[in-house]
Amino acid sequence: MPAPDRRNGPRIDTTDARAGSREGVVRWVLLVSLGLAIIALTVIWVTGALTQDPVESEGTSTGRIEAQREGDDVGADSR
């Protein structure tokens, strides 16, 4: 590191000031990991939705409405 200049402070060249390289590796690591995280969560979400039992589907508002309609249909048949 060069000696400090009394008027303007220490002088550092560009390479020393950056303290690293400009290859953009971190950017690629972040983009790839973000893509992998999105893919993994999508796979988990889709497989969970596809393997859902009829009883579990009643936990959603759409499932409750359909279950209520089915219950009304069964009650109408027994009358």
C-alpha cells in the first residue's frame, strides 16, 4: 500500500480498492440458487396438491362448498 499523501489522503489503485475480482460469479450463484429454489418449491407444491385426499380437500373453501353440495344432494335422495 502506498504511503499517504498529506494533501489528499492515501492513494490506492483500483485493484486494491476493489479487493476482489469482477467476474460476476456471485451473481451467477445467486441466480442459479434462486432458480433451483423456485423449481424445488413448485415441485413440492404440485406433488402435494396431486396427492391430496378428498378429506383434505374439504379444508379449502372450494372443497367445503363442494362437500356441502354433495351433502345436500345425498339428503335430497333420501327423502
